[in-house]
Amino acid sequence: MRERKKRATREALQSAALRLALERGPDNVRVEEIAQAAGVSPRTYNNYFASREQAIVAGVAADRAVTVTAAVLARPTGVSLGDTVVDAVVGLYTDPGDHPPAALLMIAASPALRACYVDAVTTIEEPLAEALTARCPGLDRLTAQVLAAAVGAAVRVALRQWLHGTNEVPAMAGFVVPSRPLPDLVRAALAPLTPALDAATPRPAATP
Amino acid sequence: MRERKKRATREALQSAALRLALERGPDNVRVEEIAQAAGVSPRTYNNYFASREQAIVAGVAADRAVTVTAAVLARPTGVSLGDTVVDAVVGLYTDPGDHPPAALLMIAASPALRACYVDAVTTIEEPLAEALTARCPGLDRLTAQVLAAAVGAAVRVALRQWLHGTNEVPAMAGFVVPSRPLPDLVRAALAPLTPALDAATPRPAATP
DNA sequence: ACGCAAAATTGCGCGCACGCAAAATTATGC
DNA sequence: GCATAATTTTGCGTGCGCGCAATTTTGCGT
């Protein structure tokens, strides 16, 4: 009963922050305005989110978390773990979720938002680890956490590489490397991890 | 010539911050005091370090970075990449560097310092990636970065697991899991990544 | 030695994150 | 219904991170 209102104000703050940031740009929105738009005190805002950017990013991050876990669990058990995870994660960046693509653009443009989004990727690691254990019953808890964290790290590397290419536009026009599309980069970054993912599935007696 | 003084003030700030934090505890030291101890303005402090904790952690982190890279490069080329990296990283937590062990204890105790130290682990990833490419000439740049980031992620997981066990002491005395010693945890966390590390070494024709 | 351009340091101001305690809101006992 | 206990919200004060512009310091050319 009381939980409902907490989630309500939470989502109100998230949507308000995202909307205002899209309208005026991320740097031209003060915390007081977000709080006022959600009908709460500025102090209350910091009871829900530890930073100004977190409210903007939290929504899309949580959305992505459920999407990956669902994608992992949806794959048939016949496919290898590596392909399963790679496809699930790459799917995150081919099919944009129910959020406007402008949001991702804005996050990519602002350094502060990028950093916060990278931090948010860490949030996804825990549900991912649970999804991994759910799919492979014999998997160690520690192993699952490590693999999930490794996947998150690979995504971070891919994002960094992608941004490196897209932002170097102003000077030396025509000399920029437009950087491979994001899904390809994510797939390439995830590729080196497939041996570890496949080796983790507890089936050592099936190969010979 | 001017570089020298910059590094001098840098190290002065680092050592002053570490010393003061060890003396009074991390929460009882203000930025102004660190700056004053180093003979600079408080504003100048923030030209070198973006946060108060960063100065405390930066020293040990940089130290560790050179230690790992050296350890990786020191292994004979005959050993597999997986064993090389695992031994090098585990060595970081068996042999304490030239810093007092009380520093690591303090970092482990303060949540803010822990978070900053985890961030600092990210700093080590880039030199590690360079060491990997130096050891395996045919290695892709992206692959090296991904593997280094994965190793960093595994270390993060190990640290989190370790702290989980050591802090749950007050209630239910006698029921705590004292948590395996850190080196063992790090080795266990790194184990799932060895297939990926070994597979990355470009020697696909040697196995048959 | 002198002056000049480049770089570093400093002071100032703003916005933000957060601990703390008071006030308001909600759930629970009779 | 009302009193009471438990949460949640809020105001306030403090320290901090950082952009900006003025000031000082450094290195170089002549």
C-alpha cells in the first residue's frame, strides 16, 4: 500500500527527469526543477537518487535489465551459453526498447550521463547472473557473477570504443572513422568471452 | 622540468592524504587539510584529483598497475596466458606492495574508499591490455581490452564477495562465514575466465 | 637580462550530495 | 474514533566538485 506510492514517486521522478533533460538538454535542468515537476522536495529527490543523472538513466537501465534476462531465459536450452548471451545482449542494441532513441543519443552526448550509464550497466549484472544460474542449474554462484560482470565489462569496452569514433567529428572533416555500428561492436567485444561462457556449462562428459 | 614539480605535488598530495587518513580515519580529514599539508590551495587539489578519496587510493592503485604489468611480462612465454594472468593478479593480493597493510584495511572498511578503489581498478585495465598485446603480438586490440576489463570485473566480484563475508560479524556470533582468504577468492573468481584467455592466444594449429 | 607567451595556481560562486533532527503522513492497537 | 508507533518527507547546515576569470609562475627567444 505504501510501497505503491514510493514506486509512483520514483517513476514520476524518472520520467520527469528524462523529459526535462530531453527538452532543454541535460545541463540545463536543475534538481529543484525535477523535484518540483514530481511534486516533492529537492531533498526527497536525493532520498531516491544519489545523483542528478541517475534519475535520467535509471529508467532505461532497469528496462534493459528485464529485457536481457528475458532474452536469456527465452532461448532454447539446445543453444550454447555463449551464443545465447551474445545474442541476448546484442539484441539490446539492435532493437531499441520502448524508450525514444533520442534518449540514448543524449546519454551518448553528455559525458556525465555516459559515466552514469556505464555505472548503471553494473546494475544489470546481478539479474544477469541470476538468469545464468536459472538456465544452467549446476553453475556456481561465483562463476555466474564473474561471467555476468565480464559481459558487462565487454559492453563497457564496446561503448567506449563506439563513442571514441563518433565524437571526433568537428576537426579534420572527412577523416573520421565513423566507427562500426554499435551492434557489431558489441558482438565483436563479446566474442572473446564465448570460450569462457561455453566452458562454464557443466557438461564435461559430453564432448568425447 | 615543469613535469617534475607536477609529479612532486601530485605525490605530495597522495602521501599527505594517505597519512592523514590513516592517522585520523578517512571521515575525519577535510580536503583543506590535505591541501595545506601539501602546501597548495584547496582549489589546486581538485585540479589533481576529482574527489577526496581519489588522492588516498591513487597511490596504491598506480603502484599495483605497474606491478601487474611487470608480473605479466616477466612470465616465460611458455606458460599459457590464463595461468600467467591469474598468477600475476593473485600475486597482487598475496604479496602486499610497498604500502602498509593498514591502508588496504582502511580502504576495505570505508564504503566510500571501497567504491573509489573499485573505480581505480578500472585504471589498471588499460596498462594490463597493453601488457597483453606486448606478450601476444597477434592479439587484437579490442580483444586485449575486453580481456583486461573482464579480469578487472572478476577482481571486483572477488572483492565484493570478500567484503560481504567480513562485515557481517555483529549479529549471530559464530554463524558468520569468515570468507575464504582474499587470494583464494581472487583465484576462484579468475578461474572461469581462463578458457577465454587461453583461447585468445593465436595458436589454433598447435593443438591437433 | 628582459619581455612575452604559455601554463599552472588561486579566489569566487554555484549547484549538488548527504547527515541530522523536526514535522508530517501512514499504519496499527484498543 | 482516537491515541500511538513507525515511516516518510522536509528544512537546514556543511563539505565538496568544478567552471570561470584573474593572478602568479615558468620556459623560451632575442
